[in-house]
Amino acid sequence: MATETVAKPRTSVRVHVQKFGTFLSGMIMPNIGAFIAWGFITALFIPAGFFPNAELGKLVGPMITYMLPLLIGYTGGRMVYGVRGGVVGAVATMGVIVGTDIPMFIGAMILGPLTAWIMMKLDKIWEGRVKPGFEMLIDNFSAGILAAAMAVVGMLVVGPIVKAFSNGASAVVEFLVLNGLLPFTSIFIEPAKVLFLNNAVNHGILTPLGTQQALEQGKSILFLLEANPGPGFGILLAFSIFGKGLAKASAPGAAVIQFVGGIHEIYFPYVLMKPMTIFAAIGGGMTGIFTLVVTGAGLRSPAAPGSIIAVYASTARDSYVGVTLSVLFATTVSFLIASVVLKASKAPAEDDLDQATHRMEALKGKKSSVSAALIGEGVGASGVAVLATPIKNIVFACDAGMGSSAMGASVLRNKIKAAGFPDVKVTNSAIANLTDTYDVVITHQDLTERAKPATASAVHVSVDNFMNSPRYDEIVELVEASNTEAVTTDAGAAAAATGAVGTPEAPAAAEAEPEEGPAGILVAESVVLNGHATTRDAAIDEAGQLLLDRGAVDSGYVDAMHEREESVSTYMGSFLAIPHGTNAAKDHIMKSAVSVVRYPNGIDWNGKEVKFVVGVAGVNNEHLHILSSIAKVFTNKAQVAQLEAATTVDEVLALFGKVNS
């Protein structure tokens, strides 16, 4: 019988460039404060500075030569493989620093993440194969050997290659400047901004080259090629005067956010609504760059975000007039061109800005954190938020990412599948590993505030009952409302982009629903039908002792189970609690194991009745199969009754085992 297949949509080049640019930006942006600090010290204490001081001026060279590249190398390594990746990335970066005589930012952006990636792959080779007691020895020596080797590679190979590239790129920039062609870069930069491709150019090339130029000349024009707020500000002013409907009403507020806050993406929907206004952005950008070239103005350090405040804070001592004129002329030209476009066009429909915002989010590959300023929070008549793009990624987050979140994710995953949305990905993660790549983030009510900073553009849902929270039904409604035919038609590109971007930073344990777990996670010796404990803490000790008896954990893990309980309750609902350690306690786990203790008379668990205590210790995702089975059982009242009535351990094992068979 023939089977119809649907071709998997290809990931566009634009999406790949966006991801690359986002990765580069992730290495630079956290260290912008360090760039600014170097810029201030340079402006104040070098011979041509505000307060020349030869002694304090000694800080300038080491900061640009060693501090900034090492910070970038560490940050890049940490993005790939946590602190361990950051450490080996920083050591390897030292090689490219010593191997050249120019600031080695590009080398740091290459070698830091690369070394961390190699470290991650090497660790996976001997994961689970190292005998107990030798873990620290192997970890430390493998990191040291790899870092030393990559430092040598950086010094002898990567450094010279990057220096040659840097010299070539500098020559290209010099050619553009000498021939008056630099303003024409706006033809590429301004459309790239609207398509979210600017990070690859700005942080991959312009910032490193600009910093090198600033070191030699005290300032660089390159820092203001993309960051000039004038072009976007002019477009928003034009919409404020000549726009129609919602666009005109929202443009003044958007202008303040863009010009003062430095969030340039807020004007992108206006350009998408009237594509001809891209010529206003290009014209304004070219005018601003031309003004900088004529006046010889520049910035000392990157201006991020592109706020007028950040621009002036980074402006060189002799460039305030030139920078001011650059922003003013860019705004004026952009405003005039955009005004002509708007006056010559027909009045837009009232919902054009809303649709353009959706298209912007489709290009970006996720929701925009500033789009609410344009179209509101998107709350439907039912009180359930309606997102601008279909929901594709939902994460259930807890402190450790291996117990409560895994159970909650399993319950919600089944509900969403039953509602007819099997393509919606429901994963679990530790809060420390969250990134702003999810549509919906679900946490215990005591953890929501910790999760919000890392996932600012997501919808956040707080729960206090993991097994049968009424909020799950609201989330299903949210999925249904956001994934309707009308929304997916308008945001089809967003679905493809989101699927392509995915959540690369999420841990492996949260990447997929477990289908088959390894044997031996839950065994007969770890099931007790009649527990002896009468209090919550005693029950944790009893469940933890079973894990100790299995050799799955050491005593430090049981202490961490109590610590976790004091911060956030592990009560799940349906008479179930699943005590487990904190995220920091994973080093105390030797192997994955689960214990089950039944208390027929029940015990008090922070005011809730608990009859089943499931102790959890998990390495990677090995325990998630059992937790998924347990979650399915405890969402079925009939099966909970069977557990309460069970007279043998085999009945308990059979009930958990057959759920996913």
C-alpha cells in the first residue's frame, strides 16, 4: 500500500544566518559592559583623553589584548558546554592572543566555542565508563590536556589565519572609505536589520574590526553603521504624522522605545506593513554614514543597545558634533522619504500593523518581546492569551529539571496530544538551562519569577499541582486558539522558522519524549508497600535510603532531597510526592534509579495527603521512562485505586510497566 509522505520543509539560508548571528551576538552582548569600561578608560586616560594619566593609561592595552578576548572565549565556551566549556574555551583563546599582535576577538569567537564543543564530545565518549573515584581525575586531566592542545593550535594555526582575514577585511573597509563607498553599505545593512540578519554582520565583523580601529585611532566609524537610531526614528515619526489607524496611534510610543530604549526591532513591523519605507531606512542610513565620513566622527566602543544614550556614552571626545549631525540628518532624510511613501499610498486597513507584526515574528523565528507595545497582549474573549504565532515549543521547568518538570511535562504532553496537536513539543528543563526560545514556560508558582528573566518573550504559567492542575486545560485552550487555521496561514513562515531554530541550548534530557528507558531503573527491591514513616521528612529519608541501598546515590543526595523540599514542594497531586535532589546535587548521583514507597494511611505533606512517595535520581534522561509511566497512572483514578489495593510488589511493577508497553 502506498504511503503518502510530506517533504520536510528546508531550513532557509536566512534562518541559518539568523542562528549564526544570534550565536555571535550571544558571545558579544553579555560582555558589552566590559567593552564600555575599556572605552571609558581609554577616553579618560590615554594621552589624547579627557584626563591624561600615563599610569592609569596602562590599563588600556591589557584590557583590549587579554581581558576582552578571554571574556568572549569564555562566554562562547560556556554557551556550548557550561562552565567546563567556558574554562577550556578561555585557555584555548590564550593561544590566539599570544600568537598575534592585534585584538583577537574573531579568534576568541572561533576557538572558545570550538574547544568547548570538542570537550563535550570527548566527555560523551567515556561517559559512564569511568570507574567510581576516578571521575575528578579524568575530568580535570582531559580538560587540561585538551585546553593546552587547543591553545597551541590557536597560537600556530588559528591566530595567523584570523589575522590574515582581519587584515583583508580592514583593507576592504579602508578601500570603501577612501573611495567614498562606505555609505553604500546601508543598502545591505538596513534590509538585513528588518530580516534579523544584522547580528552576523555587526557582531561577527564590524565590532571586532571597529575595536581594532578604535585601538589604533581612538575611535571607529564602524560602530555606528548599524547602531544609528536615526533611520528607524525617522520612519516612526513619519507614521506618527502621516500614518493611519493603529499604526499612527502606536508609532509615537514605538519611537520613544526605539530612540531612547535602543530596541530597533520595534520599527520593523512598520517597514513590513509598507515595504517601500525600506528606502527611507536605506536613505537615512547612507546619510548618517556619509556625515560620519565627512566629519571624521566615530565611537570609542560598541553602542549596544542602539539607544541615543548608549551612542553618546560611547562617542569619542572629538566626535560629538559629527555623531549628533549623523543622527539628525539620518532622521531627517528617513522621515522625508517615509512621509512621501505614506502620503502616496492608500490608507491601510486597521489590522495591517497586527499582520505586519506577525510577519516580523515569522522572520525572527519566535515571538517579539516588544510586539505587545504595538498590538497589545493578545488576550481573546475567553481570557486566554492568543499568541501571534502558533505554539510549537512548551517547556516545563523546575530547579533540577529531572523530577517535577518531567512528570508535569508528561501529563501536559498527553493532554495536548489528546486535543489533536501531536506536533506541539512539550519538554522539561532545569531553570538554569532555560533560553528565550520557548513559546510557553510552565513552572511551580514559587519558581516563576526565577524563570521569567531567561524567557522574557514566552507566556508564563504558574501551577501548584503537577498532576491535575486546572491550568493545564487553559494551556490546551491556548494551544487550540494559537494554532488555528487563520493564525497558521498568516504565520506559516513562523512555523517553519521556529521548527528550524528549535531549542539547541536545551539539555538532552528535555529534547524528546522518552520512549523506552533502560532496564533496572525501578526494581522490586526499591518498592515498599507499607512504609514506616509518619512525617514528610521521614518519608524522604525512607525513599532516599532505598536509592542509597541501590548504590544509585550517596548520602549527600538525600540531604539535597530535603533541601529541595524546603525550597519548593514536590507534592504532585493525586496522593503523590516525588522528592528529588536540587540541580546542584547531580554530582551525588552514581546511576539512575527510582524508589516507590506506599503509605496506606497517608502522611501529611505540607497540608496535603500523600500515600505514594517516589524517590527520583536521574542521570541524563534514563529515568524519564518510569516517570512518564507513573504520571500516566496517577492521572487515571482507576489505576490509582489499583495501586492502593495492590497486595504484591509485582502488581505495582506491572502497572507501571504496562502503561507504555
